[in-house]
Amino acid sequence: MAKLTPFTRAFAAAVLGLLWSGAAPAAGDDLATLKAELEALKSDYNNRVQALEQRIKALENVANAAPTAPGAPPLTAAPAAAPGPPAFPEAAPPAPPPTAAGKSSNATAFNPAISMIITGNYNDLSLDPATYRIAGFMPPPEGEGPGDRSFNLGESELTVSANVDPYFFANVTAAIQGDNSIDVEEAYFKTLALNHGFTLKGGRFFSGTGYLNEVHSHNWDFVDQPLVYQAFFAGQLAQDGVQLRWLAPTDYFIELGAEAGSGRSFPGTQRNSNALGSTALFAHMGGDIGDSTSWRVGVSWLQAHSSDRAYQDTDQSGTPVTDAFSGTTRTWIVDGTLKWAPHGDPTHHQLKLQGEYMHRTDDGQLAFDVTGLNLAGPYSSSSQSGWYLQAVYEFIQRWRAGLRYDSMNSGTPSIGLVSTGVLPAAAFPALLPGTPRRTTVMVDWSLSEFSRLRAQYAWDEARAGHELDRQLFLQYIFAIGAHGAHKF
Amino acid sequence: MLRNLRLSIAGALLALLTALPAHAALKVLATTPDWASLLSELGGDKVNVYTATSPFQDVHRVDAKPSLVARARSADLVVATGADLEIGWLPVLLQDSGNTKIQPGNAGYFEAAPLVHLLEVPSAVDRSMGDIHPLGNPHVTLDPRNIATIAKALAARLAQVDAANAAYYAARSDDFQKRWAAATAKWESDAAPLRGVPVVVIHRDQVYLCNWLGLKELAAIEPKPGVPPSAGYLGELVTKLSATPPKIILRNAYNDPKAAEWLAERIHVPVVLLPYTVGGTPEAKDLFSLFDDTIKRLLAGAK
């Protein structure tokens, strides 16, 4: 046998040590562990024999059974539970561990969980949606507002997810849009084995800031997002980056999180820079009050950098121009959610109260008419804020009614080009101070956990001068495929 | 300033971590009161059990509440029914827990249903059939023979995750199995008159009870699993059941009483309220009294 070098010996010892520590969960308990494993093996064997016996018995019973009473429902279907107000499947959960013994191998056995959500609406809008603006707030490039008039195909959301191995879970959600484009909404991996309350997520994912930001559109309680989400995050903030969460080892729910991303999603932009474009911190806390009420509160902070973030406006004579902002946006969010159901059972009645307050500041440069005059000067928003408060109540099984109020305040920005007299304030009509507001009512009906029909009516006064837009929405949401699990 | 902030956050975290009590009893998260009761039979004071749901909750329809995520974080063992019963919320708890021990496939994750023979395994699944479970009917607890099987495996699992107390669990398990076998024999002899008694159920969650006691299930008030009955369907049911009347209508503590009472009035048959799970009635204090009470109520109703 070859002589071992000291290095090889040390390496072998280390490997052996690792193997040893892996094999023995607690030093000194080897015997007990072995005993327990033997016991488990024995019990597993007994169980299998018993299961086989029962199966034989059941087969005999079936063979001897008289036909069921006339009119009795067929015995093939197994029940679950009465559907309450469905929360539609979120990311489909990882597959449960294999349980069925004695099945032959099958190439499709490891197929991931696949689910598809289809949505669509009919919109009746009293004002032209092309003129929609949340007054006083720089619009996101993606646009904002209630969508088009008449029938609209909403997004068809395809989610594919599974555990990768014992260490990672992966999930992809692609939204096929009504205009035939495809958005990668989320495509992320998540660790399962970091332990000690840590979870690392990476890829593209909805940011953990705020409450509603992580909720997929088919799970919203209203057809559209609150105004403040539309103005501050162009609907939803998706990070391309990483997120680390830590859950405190306490009986109360305390969760801390941090995110670092490229900042490609509004209010940031993709930049030609290796630096972080977006950073976020958040903390969540939650618990129960008695057996009927549960709550969660959170506070979040987000900083995003943007470079030449363009938006459409008109100049003082009404000619369309493209302006652009480059700089830093800092946002604070405070959120709170409370759910009440008799004995915590939401099958027949449930009340959900939810509200968020956001505050942000922009600091940087504002360029006027980037394709023409291209004048630039410093820009800083004063403090801009917005909030919404909503209540949704399931008044009878499967029927829910909701009320939401939105309010925003743009403050008066300081525009260098205006204060130095280069341009009049009227050259930036999109930035003239505004106090958008909206009141929304909603009723929805869920025939099962997997289908929902909704009617919504809104008095929208987001435009300058509180010009009233009456908006009626009729919406359908259907979920097919894997039964997903959903967050609080 | 940022440096100070970081320092103070780190300090706070350290303080939190060190303030934790030294490792005491095994922390177990049970999805239902039945498993909690079984755990205290088998684990005694060596386990510290938190029950995720109350007897008046439909276990299929529970939120992944923050309080449950927090409990999953520090659990050494999760005891679930499985067969998709908790599919709407348990996967979220496990994933968000940051706790490797309780991930499916590890010793800290225990599922009961796969250990027993499941009834009503559908040969084909389609959601037009209602909310069916592809793996079979998950409501396995109301057959004491299932409990005996599950208890054996659970005791072995306790010994595996808490090897230091393996002998303790083994002794309690032996004692439990003896008492359980005796109790089962008594329930079976007490319930002999129930054999062949025709019943109507609300939701097909009494299937294992009916199968064990030989109750004859004539119909379910839900036309399809998870689908509430329409007025038309109830009308048809009245016509059918007037011809072949059941002796009793079974209702679980967590079911809405309305449809059962409506039907009971029309066909002049009593509704029997059953605890379904530990705590469902004041008498059902643990697994033993759950079956005592269930059989007592059935016998009283079927008189």
C-alpha cells in the first residue's frame, strides 16, 4: 500500500470526521439512534404489511359489496372541505415526499407542480384611459391606469415550481399578456437548508417590501392595485437580485429581510454600472389575538437609483416632449393587515382589514425634452406620500364585499430649470402638485377555491383637478393545475 | 452612523439569540388537535406541542398565519395528516420557516395518512368532480385501527428525532398500544348495534368512521366534495331519502348546521353532532374520550 503523505492523512481524517459527524446526530447517542432506526424500520415493515392486509380486505369488500343505494353519489370522489372565499393558489408548493410504495419507476414522476391562472375583464370607463395620469407623480415608463375599455384579456399566469434537491426550491412565473408579449414575473431559487431561520432567495422576485407587493394579481382583493402602488412601483416592485430573510426563534413572528438588486424595476432603471441599483430592508411582525384574529405589521425602506428614466409630458405650449429623471429614490412603507374569522375558520365569514402608507423622496437631475432642447437641472421632490385602506368581508359563504379608499399627496417639487427661470412651471404639467384620490367598491363570488367572478366600481379622481372617472370592471379569475399554497 | 446602526442591530440579534432558553422539551407542531393529543400520549412531558388548528376550523382552509410560521421556525418535528389535507398552507410554513429539520424528506417531518390504507382513492381526477384528493380521503383519524398504526410509527419517529429519550417513548408507546387495543375492543362491542345503520353525512369526512363501524352511508349533503348543496339538489335528496330514509344525519362540530337541519326537518330524522376531532365537543378531551363520545352520541341518535 502506498505510503500516505501527511497531507493525505490529514485530508482523510477530515473526511472521516465529516462523515462521522454526519452519521451521528448527537455524540454519545449512537446506540440509542441505532435502536431508534431499527425501531423505525420495524414499524415501517409492520405498517406495510398492515397496509397490504387492509388493501386485500378492501378488495374483498369491493368484490362482495352490494351496489350502493339508488341515488347515492358515486364513491369514487374523496372530499376535502367546503370552499370558503378562495385565496387563489400562489406559487405551487413543493411536492410532498413520495409515499406510495410499490409503484414502478416513471420518467414523469418528477414533473414540477404546474398551475395556470387565466383572467380577463370587461371595463367601462367614463374617461379616455389614454389621458390617465396620477396627478403630481412622475409616471412610470410602463404607464398606469385602469387599462383599456371594453373586453380585455388579462394576464395568463403560468407557474412551474418544484424542489430542485434537498437544498433548493425553484419557481418560475411567466405572465402571458393580452398583447401577446410574455413577462417573466418571477424566476427565483430559494434555499431550504440554510437553517437557523435564514432563507436566501435569488433571481427575479417580487420584493418583500410592503404587504401587497408580494401578492400575485390573481390574489388581489380588487381588480387593480392601490394608486400608491401604481405611482411608486408601477404596480409591483420586482427585484433582479438576492434577498436574505431571517426569522427570529420566538413564538411571535418577527422577520427581518434585506435585498440587493440591479434596480431595473421602477423607480430604478437598468444602469450601465456594476453597483447595486436597488437596496431594501424590511421587518415584519405578527401574531394572533385569541383564536379568531391574526395580524401582521411591517416597515420597509427602499433605495433605488435610476438613470435617464424617461416619461412622456407636454411643454408649456402643449407639444409632447420626453423628459427624463436620473437620481435616487428613497421610499418608506408602513403596512398592517388584520384578519378575523369566527374561530379562525374562514369558510363562512371572514373580515380582512389592510392598509399601507408610503412616503418617498426623489433627488437627482431632471432633463427636459431629451430628444430636442435637452436642458437639465437639479430636481428634488418634496416629501411625496400615499396610502390606502381597505376592508373585505365575506358576508355569506363564497360571497365577499370590499371597500377601498386611496389618497395621495405629491407635494411641490423643486425643479432647478424652473427656479432658475430657464423654463416656466407649466413646462412640467405632470409635476404640478396633485392630491389624487379614489373610492372603490367590490363584490366577488367564488364558486370554488379555483374560480372567482368579480364586479368592481370606482370613483377615480387621480387626474389633475380631481376630474372624475367612473370605472366599472367585471372580472373573471380561474386557476387550473396544481393546488397552490398562499401566504397570509 | 450606519456603523452604529449595524452594531446595535447585531447586538440586538445576539441578545435575542442568547436569551433563548436552553434546550428543553422537544418542540412539535401538530396540524390538528388529534395529532396533538396523540403526541401527548406518546411523548408525555418530553414534548412541547403546539396545535396549528382548532376543532372548529376546517383544516383544509387555514391561513399560513404569521404565528404558525413562527412556530414552524423553532419546531423540531412537524406532525401532519398529509394526503393533501394541509396543502393550502403547510408548504408555505415549511418553506418560510428557515428550518431544515422539518422539510419533507427529513426526520422532522411526519405525515400520518401515507401510513394507512386510504379509502376513496379516485381512479381519475378532475376538478369538475369537486375538491377531490388524488391520494385518497385524508380524514383518516376516525378509525382507531389507523390511530394504532400511526401511533407506532410516530413513537418510532419521536425516538429518532429525540434519541436521548428513546426508551421513554418506547415505554409510553407500549402502554398506549395496550390501552388503545383494549379501548378499541370495547368501542367495537359497544358499537355493534350500529352495524348496517343507514346514515347521511355532510361532507365525506366520516368515511373511515362509517367503514370501521359498518354504518351505511346513503348520501352526502354536499353534491360533490367541497361543493355546497343547491336548493334543487336538496329537493332531490328529500325525495330520494323519503323513499329510503336514513336513521341519522351526521354533522361534525366544524360543519355549518343549516343544511343538515333543513334536511332533518323534511325527512324527520335526527341530526347527530359528532366532535370529529379532539375538542369538537366538551366531552372529547383526548383521543380516548373522542371515540367514547362519538360512539355514545351515535348510539343515542340511532336508538
